[in-house]
Amino acid sequence: MNETPVFPNFASADNVFDFTDRDGVFTRFKFNATTNNWDIVFISLPVLVINKVPEAYARLSAVEYPRVGEKVLEWDGLLYTFEANNSWTGVLLDKVIVDSSFENNPCLKGVYDKLGGAPTFQNYLKEYDGDFSLVDLKLSVGVDTQYSLAGAVTYKPINSLIEIKFNPNKLNTPPLNIARTFIHEMIHAETYRKLLILSGKGEIPWSSAFIESIKNNEKEIAHYYMMYRYEIPLGGSPSEPQHEYMAQLSRNIITDVMKQFDSSQSVDVYNALAWIGLMGEGEPNPLTGLPPQPTAAWAAIPQVERVKILKIYFDFIENNTPCQ
């Protein structure tokens, strides 16, 4: 019996290949035509194998007396369920769920499809469709009454699902601005995804202790959560940690996606659009450019420059055809 699978020389998208090793570990692979790899989508793992090499299954081996139906997210990216036959079965959770409300919106669907040609955006999207994805992503349309002025809302994960909900009342804006909203929200989703994986749970256990525990893995994310939520320094004030983080570190990513989506704009336009949603809480004062609760990065920009950026943004919105 072979100890490693010998895959077919020729395969097409979604072909399935099953392999059982001498220890009785059954693995199902599916061919990924995009990456040209065979991805693991299912495993049946006897407890005896886990006991034999516990270091290879750190989270499963830590469950000393598992109950039938108990679920564990292992580091290999699979969600395992304990079965009555004294084995664990693992499945890959790796899909982007496109709700019908999103699918049937021509503006959003059109921008989303065009973003398929933007490599930077696709790199983010592939985190939900890869070998080690633990989290599902849902795209939907609807109005969140708590955030009725927002173009979209990315919700904290529940049962390993992150949802981005787009506001249908905010689509009367140029497609490039909607593409900007997409990548802005995808960065939120990616941050949640990283935190969720580090937690090993279906939801993020929000606490200063948890954030402290991830410092070695996600130093920057931990820093911004501690500074703006859990250990606010003397003279500081609470703020949205992810927006503070993105305002300092993610604007180049947002700009890159917009350029890949539409290369016809000026550097100033891309820069102005990238700031939208990262200036702080509330509407900016037209004279100072500052909202009531500005992010540190936006407040650090000279007033003249802030006002100029806002003017460039509003001129762009005024002079370009809305998506819907």
C-alpha cells in the first residue's frame, strides 16, 4: 500500500481522488483547476492515529474524552467532528456564499465580477477558498438600521461565518467608489478571519487577555486593539481599532485594488477615495476636514491637505456616473 497518494496525471476541475493509508486514515482530495493542486476536502481520522502522533493534531489530542458530535477546529484548516466509531471526520469550510439579494443586484454583481480581474482583491477572496480556509464569507444586501449611513457593514463572525452586507441606498455612487467599499470591507473581514483562526473557535472571544495572547502572531492587530480598546493610554480616547489600523497600514492596498479595477484616474483621486471610511466617526467639518472622532492618521494630516482631499472626493462623486 502506498504511503502517499499517487494522483492521476490528467485532471479537470472538481475531480475527486480518494486515498486510504496503512493506518486507516481516509482522505478525499478535490482538484483545484485554478491552483493546479489537489485540495483536501475531507478526512476520516481514527483516534488511534491521533494518539500515535499527538503533536500533529494539537487541538484534537487535547480533547481527552470527546463526546459524539463534538467539533474542533484543527490547525490543518479542517472542522473535525467526533463520530460514534471512535474517529474524527474533518471537512473543509472554504466557500464564499453569495446571497440572492447580492446576486440579483446588477450594480454590486457587476463590480464584484469586474474585481475578479483585480489580483490584489482576488488574493483576499482566496482566503475563503483555499487549502486552509476555516471561515465562510457571505455577501448580502440590506439596510442595517444601526449603520444606515454606511455603504456596507462587515459583521463579527458567528459560527465561523463572516457577513458583508451592502446598503442598497448607497449605490448611487460611481463603480470605482463601490470597488473601494469592497476592498475596505474585505480588509475588515480578513482581520476577523485572522482573529478567528487564532481563537480556534466559531466566534472571537473578545477580551484583553485574548488580544494579549495573539501578540506573537498578529503584532500590529494586537497593538491597535490594545491601544484603542483595551489599554487606552493616558490622554487617549476609544476608537475603532480596525479603522485606526487600516488608516495607518492599509491605504496602499485599497489604492492598488482601485487602480486594478479602473486605471484611468489620477493619483490624487485614488488617494482621496482610499481615505473614505478611515477618517473617523461622524461627518467631517467642511472647514477643518475633521469628523467629531477622527482617526489618528487623519488628524495628523495638515488641515489644508485634509480639505483638499475631501474636495477631490466630492468632485469625483459629482462628475462621474453612479453605479445605480
